[in-house]
Amino acid sequence: MKNKEINEKSLDDPNLKETKESEKQYFKKKPKSNFLAIIGNYLKTHIFTAIILILIAAISSATSVLGPKIIQYMMKTLLVPTSALLLFHQYVSKGNFSIGDLNDLLDKSNSGVKLKGDPNYILSNNDESLISNSKNYFTSLGNLDLGWVDWIYVQIALFILLGITTYLSQFIAGIMGKNIEIDLRNKALERLVKQDMSYYSDKKIGEILTKIVSDTQTIGEQAQQVPVTFMGALFTFCGSIATLSTIDLKLTGVVVLLMISIFGVLITTFGIVKKIALRVRKSITNINGDVTDRIATIRLIKASGTENYETERFKKIHIDYNKKSRTLIATQSSIITVITVGISSIQVAIVVAAALMYYDTPAYLAITLSSFISGIGTMVGPIMQITRLIIGLIQASAGSIRINEIIKSKSILDVSYEKEAGLKLKEIKGDIIFKDIEFAYPEKPEKVILPKFSFKFEHGKSYAFVGETGAGKSTIAKMLLRFYDPSNGQILINGNTDLRNLNLSSYLDKVGYVEQEPQILYGNVFDNVKYGRFDATDEEVIDACKKANLDEIIMSWPEKYNTILGERGMMLSGGQKQRLVIARMILKDPELLILDEATSALDNIVEKEIQKELDKLMVGRTSISIAHRLSTIKNCDQIIVLGRDQGVVQIGTFEELKKQDGHFKKLYEAGLMD
Ligand SMILES: Nc1ncnc2c1ncn2[C@@H]1O[C@H](COP(=O)(O)OP(=O)(O)OP(=O)(O)O)[C@@H](O)[C@H]1O
């Protein structure tokens, strides 16, 4: 297919349309990055790490900054004697040359180079090689008088120090990066599990995964690089400028001007690249969302024979990503080119400037230029590092915007999870009252699913909700589990306490939920049955499995109770899964049992067996079933009939409702209760 065609077609893809729309909304809100704040907060709480990093950066910068100074001293100790010798010849030819004259000459050269050894011996021997030999000269570093060979030793010592400090800074920064990554991921995961269900209704699992896995990783990697590189580069840069200024102030001025222009370019492009990087991240997130979605529905793909269609579709959804990535790569390449060329031109500019300035003093030009060029070399490293750092910083900023969308998201349940928040519920010993309840999903507030109604669930009795599809039966369960709060009205627990005022964990501790497609965790049988009552013993688990008629099946597996279940483990049949959940409920012994079409996915024979177990489980506790099957509702104390968009339309026992004209009778006669 031609590119244009693919492009046009790809725009029809709802996935891409959705991205473009959400992107527009996204940039309208002007997302703020707080990557630097993340690092700042970490360092604020880890002062010791901050101090060590600053110290190490300062030491390691000093080691590289001193390089040109050492070269300057070494060059002086090597070159000054040659000049001194020339002058010595002039004086000697005039006769009467003293050691004072030689030291005067050295002082006048303003080089700081001094004569080593006994000057009288040197002069009385009148040996030119003694004067010309640079071994006999030194430059001072504090109290130390160092000859040119000593300066090489200093250089080597500095290299070793540089090695040690580099290792230490990388190690400490690496730990910091990992801590930040793990901390962010944990915070995001905490937020995700504490979110109410409406949060998930417009998000794809793959999108969330990209943020949790890949964005946190990028932030961690950059957190490892940014502070160390930035501090090191800053110190080296300032140190280099200081060192260069001791060599030649005017030339240093030229370097500073050139550097300011290069940083100007970097700063102006930062914002542009950040925006493009965000677009790329959004695009790849969308792809990840799509891939997870398709892999999760692989059975549909296999059963429909749509493998080739999907392969083509995957290619198409990459067009947008490819386009955005190219823009990003092109922008980044331009920046690196500008910086690299800019930096290289500094050396040329300095040679030209120095030649123009010191045309008439070639000796000074030679010494100054050689140490200056070496000094610029020291500066180039940090600038290149800062350039790369800025690109990394942009990626991390994009990542931090995205992970913060999760971390900073609000939930209606926020308060309920705090340990001390809300009233702790000891037991559900009274009635559960739905008082003037009205419900519309927050995602679609204009569509009222359940118009205002009130109902009392008496303690210890069994209730069933019936009604045609979409009438709002499962919505009742969702409200009782606090997946959603009612739009109006109250759910009163024990007849008087608003569910919203209860500590949620203390309430859900006493609630058992069995759904149509039970959720099995990756873990062994013990892990799965104990989920929700972690203090139970293995014996209690085995006992619960026996009561749920599951023990015999488990014992037939090679690993018995240690068999791994879940996505990558043993696959269970629908009936086995339900039995496992029943065992979980037997162990949990909840005071309120919610059964949401628990048996509707099972065949008749298995359904009968499971219903028998559920009936046993329901004895002595308040139970609310959402049901399709006659067998589920027949024995219930009360049946509540829901009509689509009408809410509660009838209430009564099975025998009563069967006889009454109305909604239930229609459902029953239409065979919807079989
Ligand atoms: N998250 C949601 N956002 C918006 N509307 C929703 C959401 N979940 C469900 N609905 C809508 O609410 C209505 C009631 O859904 P509910 O699942 O409670 O029906 P139900 O009676 O249990 O149906 P079924 O018997 O088919 O399971 C439906 O019209 C459904 O489309």
C-alpha cells in the first residue's frame, strides 16, 4: 500500500483519533514537569547523599580543572630556562653576571619559576647546561617547590583521585536513581489500587503499564545522571573559567561570550524538544495500550482468523509514532550538531583571538595558547555532557509529567484508606438500608441508571436482584462494594452509618464478593484462598477447600496445594474457579455476601453443584444475589425487580411475583429466568 493511503487509512483508526483528541486536551492543560522537584525532594530528605555528591563533584571537577594549570606550570618550568639562557648569554658577554641578575630575570618574566639547587655552584661552574637544564627550575604550589617531572606526578595523582571520585559519585547517584524509581513506582501503584473504579473506565492497561514501568525507569536513570553530571559540569565549567582567567583574562572573556551563546541555544530549544518528546511518549503509550488490549483478547483474534489483519493494524498504528519520533530525532540531532560545531569553533576562535591579541609577543602566545587550549578541552567535556543531559532531562520531564498524572490523581475513596480515617466497623449486625438512592455513572452523569428508590436489607436474610440486561443489577453490587458511591442518597450500614463514613478496609473485611468470572491471582492455592484473610493457617485453607468440595481436585494435581494458579500457572475450569472463590469465602466468613451472577457462566450440572455450595454459604448471613437463574432466586426471602431506566419496579417473594402481572412475570414467561 502506498504511504499516503496508509496515512489516510490510519487516521480512521479510532485509537489514533482518540490520541489526537486527547493530545489536544493534554496540551491545552499545559502539563508541568517536576522532575527537578522529584530530585530536589529526594536530596532534601537525604542530606548526607546531597553533601557527599556535592563534595565529590567539587573534588572531581577540581581534578580536571587543575589540568591546564599544571600544564602551564610544567610548560613554564620547561620553557623559561631557555629564555633565561638567552638572556644569560647576553649578560655574560657583558661580563659580571650574578645570581641576583638571574633571579631578577626570572622575576621579570613573571612566570613564578625559580632556580633550584645552590645558585652559586651553578654560577661558579659557569656551566651553561646547568642553567639551561630545566631540572634545576621549579614552580611553587603552596609550600611545595615542584620541577616539571613533579608536575607530571601531580597530574597522575589527580587522575587517580578522579577515578576514585567518579566511582563514588556514580555509585551513590546510581543508588539514588534506583530509590527514586522504586519510590515513584510504589507511590503510583498505591494510587492505582486506591483509585475508585471510574478511574479505570477510560484507560487502557498498557497505557498505565508504560507509565508505571517505563516512565519511572527513565526518571530513575536520569536521576542517576542529572545531579552528578550537572554539578560536575557546573563546577568544572566555573573552575575552568577561573583557571583560564588566571592564565589570560581577555581570552577568558572571549570564551565566556561564546559559551553564553551556546547555552542560549540550548535553553531556547529545551521547551520545544520537551513538547515533541511528550508527544512521542503519548504515542508509544497508546501503542502499548493497544498491544496489551489485543494480547488480552488473543482468543478472539485466534478464533476469528484475523492475524494478518492485526499485523497490518500494528504497522499502521506505528505510523504516527514513527512520524513523531522522526521529528524528535531531527530536533535532537540539530541541537547536538549546533552544540558540537559551536564548541569546536571555540578553539578556532580562541586561536584567532589570541593571535590577534598577542601577535607581538610570540613566547607569551605559545605558553598561553597551549595551556588555554588544554583548558578549553576540559570545558568541552562538561558542555557536551550538559547537552546530552538536557536531552535526558527532557525525556525525564516528559516521564515525570506522566507518572504524576497517576500519583496526583484524586479518588473519591482517598480518605477511606487512611489507617485512622472513618469509623472502624466491628461487625455488620444490623440492616443495610438504601435510603433515597439515585445513581448515574460519574463517567456518564446525564444517564440515570437507577432513579430514586429506598430499600431495607434485613440482617441475615437473602435478597435477589433480577431484571433485563442493562437494568442496573450489577450497579447495586458496585455501590455495595464502594466501587462507586450513589449520586444521591445514602447506603446505611447497621441501619445508621453512612457507608462513606466508614473505614473502607474495616467494612470490606466483612464483605464477601463472588462474581461471574472469579479473579484468580498468580500464586499457589494457599495464596489464593487466604487472599483477604492473610492470618489463616494452611490447615484452615485445606478445611475450607474440603467444604467447597475442592480438596479432592487439588490433591490430584502434582504440586497439590502448592500448585501455581493464575495467568502463567495452572488453568482452572469455570467451576473450579468458583469453588476456589467459595473456599475463599468459607475462610473469610463474611457477614454480608454479594453474589454477582456467580453461577451464570457454568453449565447446568456444575451450576447445580456450585449453587448447593453457595446456598450453604448464605445460611446465617445477609446475602444479596444478582441473578439470572431461577435456581438462584427461588429460595430468596425477597426478590427486587429492576426495570431498564425505571429502577425498582417490583418487590416480593418468588411465589408472589410469579402470580402478579408485571415485569417479573414477563421475564419469567419469556424464559429469562431459566
Ligand atoms: N462504567 C460505566 N460507565 C457508564 N455506564 C455504565 C458503566 N458501567 C455500566 N454502565 C451502564 O449502566 C447500565 C447498567 O449496567 P449494569 O451492569 O448494572 O446492568 P445489569 O443489569 O447488571 O446488566 P447485565 O444483566 O447485562 O449484567 C448499563 O446501561 C451499562 O451500559
